[in-house]
Amino acid sequence: MTEDKVTEDKATEAARTDEKTAGDMTAGDTAAALLEVTDLSVEFAVRGQTVRAVNNLSYTLGEAETVAILGESGSGKSVAAQAVMGILDSPPARITGGSVRLRGEELLGLPERRRRAYRGARISMIFQDALTALNPVFTVGDQLSEMFQVHRGMKRREARARAVELMERVRIPAARTRLDDYPHQFSGGQRQRIMIAMALALEPDVLIADEPTTALDVTVQAQIMRLLADLRDELRMGMVLITHDLGVVAGVADRIVVMYAGSAVEQAPARELYARPAHPYTAGLLASVPRLDRKGAPLVPIKGAPPNPAALPPGCPFHPRCPRARAVCAAERPPLAPVGGPGHSAACHFAEEVHGAGAR
């Protein structure tokens, strides 16, 4: 056998080994994922118009991992979360495509009775406004106890004892004496802690936190986010954090998905995204946030407003507001493609250029 032939055979075998290894890694990553959202699309029929709220959104969530979904109001973050939870009002909402798998089991299309069994026990959600999410005519103790009575079949006394444990777990002072108080008798931060307690009552695999620090002052925001991070680590659950606040994301997120006009325009590990964004929209969001290392520097807001989801512009949906827009941006919609380091992708024709300019 010639030397060239031996070299060729070795190269072929190496290629096969690399291919097998890549396949095994992919399979392992899939098996390890708690939650897999693939090409999720949601539309609303409103006054004869079709509003495309979510367009082919994909992301995965692992055990004890936090994935932040970031974007301006109206970008489709909350709608995507409600679709995952199975709580969209239909009509007018309609899931037009995609897949949502929890530990490999498809959730979309499940009968409502089975979806209801999943909510709270396997996947749970914290809503934006605790005062409206909590029932004002029932005591906090009754609302917390209900979770154990309905899902675990506990007697009232046992369920109330577990409710006290929950309140103590989320650090509500004098929990036992406050069990029969109503939601309006608690402060904003305490109500949010009660919402967290309700969401974690049955120790779900996945927690979706939709703007969990809305309307709270900065100090309380930090306390709530620290509490969520501690509980995530303690319970080894995955957390999807939905927010428009880059400051909230910075301390807790492992990976970030940036949404614009219903689509993911960038995904990256948190540190990578903050250091070197690859999409002009992400760069614009970062430039509009005050930074201690740039004291006195002017903030640069993103000009214009998000597009009407019922009439998205052709090409890249961000191009009417983009300072880097060129002719191709109005003609062709860029796919989400790899850029920079592992796990980093962006939907921009000039992602490499933006990424190179984003070194900080």
C-alpha cells in the first residue's frame, strides 16, 4: 500500500470519527435539554389582519441554566412564553408551527387536561404584575395551599403548613402570622415573592419569569433576582427570564436570546454578547444603557420605533432603524448564522463587521 493511500485512509477514518463525535455531541445536547423550543410561530387574527407575533423562534434550556429573552416591548417575548405554557387565548391567537418539548415530550397539541397537569408541576410561570395575578378576594394562604390540594391531594391543614414553608423559603418575614393576609396587605416586593412561591410550590423543572421585577425599585429588583438565582441553583431547575432590562440580565443569565419583531436576531453566551454584540439592534440596546466605565458619555438611543407586526417591512425587519443598513438589507432577510465564538449567532448581513466593531 502506498504512503499516499495510507494517508488518505487515515484522513477518511478521522473524518468519520469527527462526524460521529459531532453527532454524539448533538444527541447528548438534545438529551440534556430540559426545554427545546423549535421554530415556534404564533399569529393573532385582529380586525381582519394577521399579526405575526412570533416567527420561527428556537432556543434550548438546560438544567440549572438561565436563558434570558431580551427585547423591546412588542417584540414577542411574552407571547412566546405564553405559547410555551399553553395559556394563549385562542382565538384570537393561533400557533401556526413549531415544537415545544419538555424533557423530550411534545407539549403542543396535548389535550388540555394533560397540559393542565404539566402547569405548576413540571413547568411554571411568574407573571409581570403580582397584584393583578394574585386573586384579591382570597388570602395568600388559601392561594398557596390550593397548589398542594389540587396537585398533591393534601388535606387543608397539611397544605397550609406547606404554604408557611414556602413563604419562609422566599423570605417573607413572620410567614405564619401573615398566612391569612390578602395580597393588598403586602408590599410590591413581598407580593412578587409570593408569586415566586406559588410558581415554585411543586418544584417544577422549568420556570418562566416574565418581567419579574416590573415596577419594583432597584434595591428590591436585586433582591428578587438574587432569590431567583438561589432557588434555581437549589432546585436545579432551568429558568427562562423575559425582560427588556439589560441590567437585570447581566447578573443571572447564562445565555441570551435577543428578539426583534417576533424573531430571534441574536443568540450568544451572556458574556460574549455584552462584550461583542454581532447585531446592530443588540449593539443599540447596549449603547442606550448607562455604564459606570463610561461616566459622562452620552447615551445613544435607537431611533424610530419597532415595526407593526401586521405589516413587517421586507428584508431585515430592523433595517428602517439600522445605522448600518444597505440596499441588501431591504431586499433580503438574513438568516440566523454563526458568528464569533461557540454558541454565538446573529441574523444580520454584516454580523462579522458588527462583531468586529463591538470589542469593548
